[in-house]
Amino acid sequence: SPLLAFTMLTALLYLGYSTLTINYYAAGMALATDDAAQVKLATMRESAVLIGTLAAAILPAMLQQAGAGPRDALLSGAVLLAALLALGYWRFSALPAVTSSV
């Protein structure tokens, strides 16, 4: 039934999200060498999450306001956000482990 499929897929989605998020946070804390570096890393990570969430919410509306249709606005926004994500990954993947001089 559709309701059962929806329930199962939603549970699977949340399970996958939780698993990836926990591992992502743990990997970040493993990179930081002390408390100050962990706070700095968490601040940067949460700031990026907030900026990404706002961009994903606002960008399609801005593109639609500029004249794109709803489908084109969502597609263009997704492509632009994916390109920015790839650029950020490329830029920050070469950085050394986060350390603090405090």
C-alpha cells in the first residue's frame, strides 16, 4: 500500500540521515586537536549548514522572480548549489587538520 511504502521510505531516510550526520560530526571532532579547535570547527560547520539551508530556500524563489518557471528555477537552483558544494569541497579538502594555538 502507498501508506506503508511512504512510512518505510521515511523511516529509511531518517535512519540514513542520522547515521551520516553522526559520522560526519564524529569525523569533524576527530580532526580537531583541542577544545578551542572543536568549537571553531563546530561553528564553521553550523554556519555552513545555516547558509546552505537559507540558500536552498531562497534561491529558487529568486530565480522564479527573475523570470524562470518553477521547474527551471528548482533545477537551476539545484545545479548552482551542487556546483557551490563541489567548489567548497575542492577548496577545503586540501586544508590541514584544524588546530588551535590557545
